[in-house]
Amino acid sequence: MKLDPVFIWTAFVQLLSAIPTTLAITVVSVFCGFIIGTITALSRLYRIPVLSQISTGYVTFIRGTPMLTHLLLIYFGLPMLVDGLSAQLGLGWNSAKIPMIAFAFISFSITAGAYMSEVVRSGLLAVDRGQIEAAWAVGMTTPQALRRIVFPQALAASLPNLSNSLIGMLHGSTLAFTVSVVDLNAKAQIVASTNWKFFEAYLAVALIFWGLTVLIERITGAIERRINLFRRGGVA
Amino acid sequence: MEYGFDITYVFEFIPKLLDTLNITLFIVAGAIALGLFVGFLVALPRLYHIPVLQNISKIYVSFFRGTPILIQLFLFYYGLPEILKLVAIDLSKAPVLLFVILTFGLHTGAYVSENIRAAVLAVNRGQVEAAYAVGMTGYQAFTRIVLPQALAIAVPVFSNLVLAMVKDTSLAFTLGVMEMTGKAQTLGSLTQRYMETFVALAIIYLIICVTLERVLLIAERRLNRHNNRDQETRSWFKNRKRASLNQLTRELNLDKKEVPRYEA
């Protein structure tokens, strides 16, 4: 077996078809995770009685266990739950109808939610208290102050963390192959084992991931510069 | 799947999974040790701006941080024997664990190098200059002044790295290593009690991570003692016991000074 540089290109082209799946998993999980994260972060910051304890437990559990475990728990647990519910209530649901990618979506959203919760929390805490006091001083209500003053600044402060989470989820999405979703990693395995050229195929997929990561870093770098414009000092 | 969830199986599976705990911890320890070594080597050229090595270490870090660890695992497992075959080293009999530790070590190495770099750069330049001014040599200034301060800065990120590594070892099962996740998969398919095995697995990981976090937090506090002065951080959430939206508005009277409270 010799290294075949031409096959890297062949594999690269074949792998391109799997990029949308990987990106879909990433984007969906980060988006849902952001919503879950905001809810849990706010309930923890405002110490809402029951919700904050649940949120703390959720964040601790998810951050203390590997992403793979979440995926496997959802993969085996969700059908049990769905079938049990439908049997009990006679809804006629069937867990076999759940598409494989849905397991990835659900489980990765739950994973991302816990990590996002910390991102959102640190972003909100980074905003100076004087900002919300000033907003109240000019007569804004608290929701207005949060929406107009706190959230934009918190977003700017947490952008680097957000981009890290996005990259983390992009890399984490490779786990989806364990529940037989054909993402980039699974596609690479297919290409590799059909052609018996493992090294070349994985090199190609590594290059794709590298490219995607650098792209995300560049884009968020540009957004960061734009969003932090208000911070510049000086007079003009 | 017609069975219900049976909690007794969880307790039955935990000791069985704990049998493979040593392999998981071995991978973690090996990867962290290798990662610290590699990370230090990679960070040095960038800290001292050595011409060509600096670019190599940049590319190294970018690659290992830019590709998923799972892909790296496969890449090394399949690629390394082929590359080393060119220089007449036969790795086909090498244990899988070697590849796993090597990959995880190189992966952590990239993160550790960034960690070291950030920590050293965070130490005020005046500190080194002051050390030189009192007549220390470069080595003395580094070990006595920069290192203790940099260590304190690096530890929180480093503990995150260790915890991430513990969780990443679950990926080793993809290469057929019988660590905890691999064991759980076999146990699950053997007994057809997947849910219970994975709950047991999650519990074990959770306990390991929480324990490690506590231990590393103690180290962090110990190293950060010199920083425990009053910090002027006025966050709009901090230092309030319970703050509902109404209370926040009511508590605006500014004569009531808050006592700084450090987060646990």
C-alpha cells in the first residue's frame, strides 16, 4: 500500500456531498443550544426557584459526561420513551419513524445547550452593572434595558466563546456516525473502505474540517471587529 | 424494545465498568504527560520568535485545533504505519493504545501550547524587567518570577483541558480499545440493556469529572493566593443573593454598598 496523492483529491470531491449534513447538524445544534443556553443562563442568574436548580444540574451533568454518552443515551432512550408514551396513550407513534439525524439534532442540541449556557452567562456577567443602571436612569424598563443595552454588549463580549462553541460542535458532529448518519466522517469511512485507502480519505476529510474551521475563525474575526467598533477610544 | 428501565442493572453495571477505569485513566495520564511535553516544545519557538520553527508550530497548532479529534484518531491509526513504513519501521504490531495516546497527546499538546503561550504573555513585562534589574539571570527570572505567575493563570484553562481529555477518551472505542465506553457498548449488546449501561457510564464519567474539577480547583486557589485582593468588578448580576427583576429595580439605592463575594 502506497500513498496515493491523486486519491486525496478524488476523496475530497466525493466528500463534498456530505458537507451539508455536517453543517446542518452543527448549525441546528448550536442554534437550539443557544436558546436552551439562554434560558438556563437567565434562570441561573436570576435564581428562579426551581428552574435554576434544574439548570445547574443539567449543566453539571452534561459538562461532566462525554458527548458520545449523550448521543447514545438519546439514541437508546428516546425510542423507549416514545414507544412507551404511545403505548400508554394510544397515540400510534412509532419510534422507527424517527429519522436517524433527529437523534443527532436532539442530543447535540442538549450538549450544546449546557456549554452555551456558560457562554451566555459569562457574556452577561461581563457587562458592567452601570450600564443597566444608566438604562434605568433614562427611563427604560428592565426588558428594554436587557434587550437594547445588555444583550448587544453581552453578545460582543461572548463572540469569541460563541465561535469556539461553534467550532466545538462542528468537530463534535463527527460523532454522528455512531448512529449511522452519513456526515463527513461517515462518508470518509465509506470512501476509505470501498477504495481501501484509509489514510488518503482521512487526510482529505481532515483538510475539509481544517478549512471549515479556519473559515469560521476568519468570519467571526471579521464580525468581532465590526461588533466591537463602539469600543474604540479617541475622539473621532 | 419492550423492556422498562430497571435501576438495579445500573448498580450492577457500575462495578463492571469500573474494571476498565484504569485504561481510561491511563489514556488520560499518558495524553496529558505527552501533551505537556509537546505543548511546551511547541510554545517555546513562538514565545522567543524563532524564525522557521515559529511557523511550523503555528501550523501544528492550527491543524490540531482545526480538525476533529476523531478524524485525527483515524488519521494517525491508518496513516502513521504507512508513513513509518517508508523509513522501514514496522508499526503493524504496535498496540492500538499507543496510537490513541499519541493522537490524544498531540491533540492536547496543541491546546497546551496555546495555554502556555497565553499564560506567559499575560505576565506583565515589567515583572521580568524588575527581575533583571535586581540582577537575576534569564533562567532565574523565568523560574522564580514568570513561572509561578504564569502557572496561576494557566491552571483554570489547563483543568478544562484535563476534563475535556477525560471525556474525549470515550472516542477511543472507535479504534477498538476496551476502555469504559467500549466496555459499555459490549455490555449493552451482551445484555440488551443499553439504557442502563449508558446511564451507569454517564454516572461514572460525571463522578470522575466532578472529583477532578474539585481537585484542580484546590490547586487553582492555592496558586492564586497572591491575587486575592479586592477586585473592582462591578457586574450587573454579581454580588446579589437573589435578584428578581423587581428587586433589581428596587435595590437601586446607591448608599447600600455591596460586600464583594467571591464565586466558589
